[in-house]
Amino acid sequence: MALKYPHLFTPFKIGKLELKNRICMAPMLPGGWLDGSKNVTNETIAYYEERAKGGAGLIIVGASFPDSGLEITDFTKSPFARPDHFRVQTKKLVDAVHKYGCKLFVQMQLGSGRTAVPFTLAGPPVAPSPVANRYDPDVTCRELTTEEVYRLIDAVVEATVLSQQAGADGVNINGVKGGYLGDQFATQAFNHRTDEFGGDLDGRVRLMVEIIRRIRERCGPNFPVTTRLGTKGHMKAERVGHLPGEEYTEFGRDVEESLEIGRILERAGYDGIVFGTGTYDSIYWLYPPMYMEDGCYLEEASLLKKALNIPIICPGKLSDPGLADKAIREGTIDALGVGRGLVADAHWPNKVKSGKVEDIRPCIYCNNGCLARVLSGLNMQCAVNSDVFCERMTAQKYRRVDRPKKVAIVGGGIAGMEAARVAATRGHEVTIYEAGAQLGGLMLPSGVPFAKEGERKLLAWFKHQLEELGVTVRLNTRLSAEDVLALDADELLIATGSTPRMLQVPGGDADCVTTAADVLLGKKQPGKKVVLVGGGQVGCETAIWLRQQGCEVTLVEARNALMLGGTEPIPQPNRDMLMELLIYHDIPVHLSTAVQAVTAEGVQVTGKEGERTIEADTVVLSIGYQPNDELYRAVYGASDKKVWLLGDAKQPLNFMTAVRDGSAIGAVI
């Protein structure tokens, strides 16, 4: 049978190295899963090995700092500082992925420069020139001396030599991209140097040219060396990005200058480009969240493809196999970079090749488990796949049971569906009882606003998996405690979700007061003027969606900032893009403002502006949820069976914790 997406599975070369297909795992820092010297562990080796087994042609391991001693933090600790240990651990990783015909590159991160968080550093942040720090403009970065720049070059070369000695198939230099140190050298706004590493474009790119020249001297002409290059800063100003389609004047590098940089890098001897665009000032371009369009890098990447003769590997929210195959077929790019998509489903390539696209567990680009946790110093996870970095235990987790049980799950939200999927995979007989007309729980309203296709795909994936596994689903079935106790089941899982918090003020129960979920699901039609109470991520998304529907929206938040989050951090790209969208859609925001009452005229509030009434005919609430655990409390003490409480019914948090609970409980039944 002919392949549906054949262009993804044709070989291609980086330098003289041939890859079996055009699917590359884009570099992502496996934060929290490295050892004390920032070298790979057995967990990280198993993680990458699973992606090699899943069919990737190339894995780029990101990102290691060379041993330059220029930025001293735990985050920037260099694995190359212990050469023997690096060689041993990396050789284990190389051997693990080579078993499956996959190649491996080690990525070098030159440094953070002005994008370093000042309080994490042992000294002042460094940069090409004395410019303001990205996160604290009151902090001025120290200019690197010429000697220190050469020290950095030497450290990158030594790290490359060690990678070659360890058996790596090549390296990737995280160079003129992302607003990192190499990008700052190449960008005139941040490089005011007067030595050989400043001045004209050749001077500003000399750092990257010297690196490849010296690598060739040490590693020979045939060892593949790639780099990263972006075509725009996507900056209106320092710390200010621009929205897709928005007219603006580029503060950072523009396209023409970036294309010339690409030509310089190609002439210098780099074998390929792993594309990437944006900076930490425009972080939603650097790490595209769900609100960005699929394939949001393709247009810019195609410009590099036309200008250069070396291969262009393009990541950037591009895990739709049809879109990726088309881009390769039409010559827009040479290969596909999948980062978050391969985290969510390690077997993405094999499933695409076999035509089983409906079995791909989709990344929803929420950035919650990966980026947000890593940037917060927590260990990396995945919101939709709790097996990530637990690959060594998955065989035991999904082992078929000798004595199948009858399992009843009350509630068909994400926690209930995941528990059902895991339990049924292990051979149990599973029935879901859902009070509503369809599965999904809070996934249903969450999937309504703009750019939420990923969540709709995830729900479709769950439904398909449950159908394939033979899980019985009974919809429109609301069970009482007596009903649950009478079920013919060996174990009971209560996943009844949560209920929205309501206003406890005069008029809080008026007909004009509703919830974000009810508005999104069409159960309540909003009027022309809406006050949305609650400035978390859901509240901001809903406010923007209502504005797009033609409503006049005012956002009221009791705390002193929007999207402060709770126990799990809100990803910076999501937050920054939503903030820009609120401004773009001209939505008034009132912080440190408490609701006092709801009246016929609108919402009485008090805050920095004193007491006032905001005119409204509809009040939409997004002030959080509380556990719906009454059924569990009634059943737990009355049954001699095992009774489990999971998901939002235990503690309302986010999709990631619901998947975590469902997966864990489904595995221990």
C-alpha cells in the first residue's frame, strides 16, 4: 500500500550524513531529568530511545552549555566540565538510538546573555555590549571582553570534539536564534562592540564563523555541524513582541539581514539550518503556543530555503503530517522538526508511516508540562502523556492482568477517560457513566475559543482509543450514591469533576450572571455589554473570544496581575500572547478590583479607582472551580470495594494533573 505522506519518509543528507527520513526531533531541554553535572541519566536515555524506536530519523539533544565559565548558575552548568563522564553517558545514549537506525546530534547553547534571569546568576549577566537585561531593565549586562569571546569559542569547539569522541553523529550550535547570546552578537540593537566581533554584519557574525572554522580544524571536514537561525526578532521594542498579521517596525533583525547571515554561515561551512524565529522578547514566536497557527514558521523558513543550498529543518507547531508532507513536497523546507509533538507521542513517525494518524496522541501546544515547568526550575512533563520520562516503567505499567476486573468510572472527563484507557489496555472490563450527552467534561468548553483545535483533536483521540479498546460508555446517565453502590463492579472510580465558583455578593445569583463554560457551550447567550470576572488564563481566553463574537467586554480581576496561576505555572508564551491580544482587541482590564454587587445597571466594583459601576447586561464568571466530591464522600465509607477519587473531583488544577491521576489509577487496578 502506498504511503499517504511519502515525502516525510525519503532519505536526505546533512553534509555527508544520510538520514533515513525527514523527521527530526527538535531540541528541547529535558529539564529536571539530567544528573548533577547536567549529563543524561538512564531516564533521559530511555526517553530518547523511545523516540528513536518510534521512528525519528534524527534526534537533536538540547541544550548543553559549553564549559566557558561565563555564566555561573545551576541551569548553565556544563556537562563538558567532566569530559570522561560526558563521553560515557553520551555513548550510552548514542548506542541506544543507533539500534533503531536513528542519528543523534548534541546541541550547544552558547549562552543566555541578556535573557538570563539576573537573580539566578552568581554575578551580573553578560552580553556582547552593556545593554539592559530582558527580565529586569534596571540591570545592565556586563560586556564580554574579547578574550572571553575567544574563551567561549574554544569551549564550544572542545564540546564538539567531546561529542564526536562520544559517537554523536553531529552537533547543532544554537547560534543566531531565539535572542540567546549568539543572536545578540548578530543583532545590531544589542551589539555595539568596536572589536572584531562587532561593527558590520561580518563582524557581528564572526563568533559563529570562528566556531565552525575551528571545529573543522579539530573534527575534520565530514563531521556534520548545523546551526540555528531565525529570520526575525518579531519585536516592536525590547520586551514587546508583535501579533501575527500586525503591522509593525522590526526592532531586532529583519529578514534581509537574516538571509545574508544565512549566506555567511553557509559559506563558512555549516551543513544545515535548524530554523527558529522570535526571541524571549517575543516569546510566543520562539515557543508557539496553541494560539499560533499550525505551520507558523513555514513562510519565513521558505525564504531561507530559497536563499541557501544547505538543508532547512523547520519546527514550530508543525506536527500535522499533511501540512509537513506538503511543505517538503513543494520545496518549502527540507525536513520537519517535531519537538513537543514527539514528546506527546514518541511513535508519531511510525504511526504516520503506517497510516494510523488517528492513533497519534496530539500535542495541544499548551506548554504546561514542558516549557512552563522547565523555565520554572521544575522537572519536564507532558500535559497529555504521563509516561514521559517514565519509559523504563511503561512495559510494567501496561502489562496485561491475569485476572481482569470490572471497573466502573463515574464521569467521562479527561481523568475518567485516561483511567479507562489505561485500565482497558491492561485487560480490565471498563464502563464509563457520564451524566452529560457526550464525553469530555471541561474539555468541551475549553475547546471552543480561538485556536483550540488541539484540544478538540485530543478529545477525538480519547474517544477513538476507548472505542478501539472496547470501553462501554453510557451517556446521559446520572448516578446517585445508591446507584453506584449497586453497580456490578469490582472497583469504583469517581471522576465527577468540579463545579464553577459563583459570586457571593448581592445579586450574584441574578439571571444575567453566568459562567464562562456555559457561555462557551452556548447554554447562555451573552448580551452586548459583558463584564468578565476573573483574569486567569481561561478568563482571558474567554474575554478575547467574546470580543471576537462582537461583545463589548470589560475584564475585572481581584489580584494585582492577570494569569498569576496556582500550583502549576502558566507558560510565559501563553501569558504574553494573551496580554498582547487583550491590548489588540481593546479590552479594558481592571486589576486589584473586587466585585461588590450585581445590579440592574451592571457590576458594582471597588478598587484603585474607587467605587464605581461598570455597565453590563451579562456578567460572565471565571473565578475558578471547586471539587464535586459529594458522590465520592457518600460512596467511599459505604462500600467495601476500592473507591478512587481522581481529577478535578479531587482538586481542580489543569489537564496535566487530570491525565496524571487517571493514568496512575488506571495502572494500579
